Amino acid sequence: MDDSQAEIRELKRLVEELLARVSRLEQLAGVAGSEGGAPGSATDARSPRLQVVPPHGRDETGMPNLRPRSELEARIGSHWLNRIGIAALLIGVSYFLKYAFESNWIGPAGQILIGLVAGVAVVIWSEWFRSRGYQAFSYSLKAVGVGALYLSLWAALQLYALVPPGVAFAGMVVVTAVTASLALAQNAEILAAFALIGGFATPVLISTGRNHELALLSYLALLDLSTLLMVLSRRWPRLLVLSFAGTVALYFAWYAEFYSPGQFALTFAFATLFFAIFALVTLIGHGVQERGFPQTLLMVSVLNGVVYFLAICLMLETSGGRAWFAAVLAIVYLMLARGARQPVQATHLALAIGFVTIAIALRLQEVWISVGWFVEAALLMTAGFWRNWAYVRWLALALIAATVVKVFAYDIWDLSRGYRIVSFVFLGVLLLAVSFAYQRDWLKLSSNTTLRHTSSGEI
């Protein structure tokens, strides 16, 4: 009897262990394994289940682990084959259309219509993928569809002359606006980039080789204002760089081809408008602390001032006019610096100092340029110690170094021996005076800082 009871207990233990293994295998396979289990048994639905997959491809019972292979199989079957199939279908349709076009089966109007319908269909089809979680693939399809729409409108105008320029331009504007709307609705920066690329490509695609300054520059200003709104509302700083680059490229391309002195007033007004738009986004967005945002604003701020100065200097014929414009631009950046915070304030102040330096170089001649730079450096050094601005003192030191290099490398060799001796003596006295003032004020500044830290308990 004892042997029989021991055998029954052993069989019961083996059955429970077998049920536990079956339950774990069902769990790994995604099947509910709690049906039919007795309460308190190894298959009770309330009992904890092992979730950790051991290494070396086996579970805790020693059975092979099938989950990684299942995931790879699912990815191959549902993702890779799907995308390969779509690519093959698009390539096949493209070859068919190319063969049909070359064989004159479809006329120009039919080709344009097919391109427009295909572009709209691909954009709509991409929404089906996006609704099922394939966002990256959906955006890729949208890029294909939007590109097909732009190219179809371009072909209708440039290749076949089926529509007038105004109609093609309006169609491209609609495509750009719809793409931008989708970007805002879906919070997709990549779609906004597609919209901007298409928007800046539109004037190139519909160009007729004629001068339409007012229409072109007004369109660019509208694109820049739209970019400003998107950048500030969605925090997409890379769009700012894209918009700035597109504006600069189209502006200078137009300038090289069509500008004449009689267009100075209108061109100056638009160049100033572009400068104001990008300066405004720098001021409004300087408090945003998101990743990459402040650095992008600073880069665009510097490039904006430099490009604006170059654009106006190209239109001004005299160095005197350019010098006065540099001085005015320095005042503008001083005013912008007053309403900004760090580091935008420091950037604007550095630009103001740079334009003052350029104004001196353009307005004065030879040795007097060095004298003017020394005076500017002395004023900067004074302001740097007075307001405790370290970066201003560094700018003053850099300007002094540049002036010394200019004096020794250029100015001295155009002077006679007597003037050369006087110049060396005068330069030495100036440098010693600056050094003495710097040391005196630096010691005073350092002692005040030490006293302030000591009184506050800092070491």
C-alpha cells in the first residue's frame, strides 16, 4: 500500500510539472493556458507566470525559446515583403508608363493627368499606412506623391505648354499649402521640410526667363513668414535654416540675372524685410531652451546680419555709403541687444562691434584705420570693465591684436623713417597704457569678486 501511494504521489507531481510546462509554452505562444486548471494548481490563472527568457535560446524548463525567431519571421513577412512589393509595383508601373509615353499611346494631356492623379492617390494611400502605425513609410510615400504633383505641373508648363504660368504657380502653391497643413496636423517636421523645398523650388520650376521682381520677392517673404510661424509654434529650428538658405539662394540668383540700379528702392525694401523677419524670429525664440534651438537661432542671427550687409553693399556704389550703412547696422544691433537675453545679447553686441570696425575701415584710410581701431578697443575695454562683460573685454583684446598685426605688417612700411620711429613709440605707449589700465581694473574687479564671495560664505 505504501508503494502504491508513493507511486500516486510521484505521478501527481509529474503531471503537475507537465501541466506547468504546457502552461509556459502556451504563454510563450500567446495562447491562454489557464483554462481547465484547478484552483491552486500550477495552471491557476492567478498564479504568477515566468516572464524572463533565459539566455542561450532556452526557457527555464530547458525547452527551446521560439520568440526571437517568431519576431524575425513576423518582421520579414509583414514589413520587408510589404515594402519590397510596393517598390516592385511602383517600378513596374513606372516602366509601363514610360513605355506608353515613348510609344505615344498616351498624349501630353493624358500624361499630365496621370501624373496628377497618381500623385494625389499616393498621398491618400500614405494616410492608410500612417493610420496603421507605419509613419516613416507613410512620409516616404507622401514625398513621392508631392514630387509627382510638382513635376506634373512643371511638365504641363515647361514641356507641353498646356497651362499658363499663373495656373502652374497656383497649383504649386496649393500643393505647398496642403503639405504644410498636413505637417502641422500630424506634427511632422519632415513634411514641413518637403513643403518648404517644394515652395522654394516653385519659382525655379515655373521660371520663364523674365524679370518679375515684385512677385518673386513677395512670394519669398510669404514663405519666410510661414516658416516663422511654424518654427515658433512647433519648435522646428531646422526649418529656419532651410528657409534662410532658400531665400538667400533665390535672392542672389535673381540679383545676378536681373538687378539694375533703377530697382534700388524696391530691392532695398525687400532685403530689409527679409532681414527683419529672421531677426524677429531670433528675438522671439531666444528664450526657448529645447535641444538645438538656441544654437540654430544664433547661427541664423549671425548669417542674417552678414548676408544683409553684403546684399546692400552690392547695391551701394561708394565706400562712404557702405561705411554709413555699416554704422547704421551697428546701431540696429545695439538696439536689438538691449531687448535680448544671453547668449543672443552677446551675439548681437559682437555683430554691432564688428560693423563698427568695418565702418572705420571703410571710412578712414591707412594709418587712421589703426588709430580708429585703437580708440574703439579702448572704449570696449572701458565698457567691459564698467559693466563686467567678459566677452566685451575679449573682443577688445582681439581688436587690439588685429590692430597690432596691421600696424607691423602693413602700416609701418609705407612710412618714412621718422614717422616710423614716432609710430613705434606711439604704439608702445598706447599698449603700455592699455596694459596698465587693464591690470589696474582687473585687480579691482578681482578684489571686488573675492570680497563678494567671502561675504556670501563662498570659497
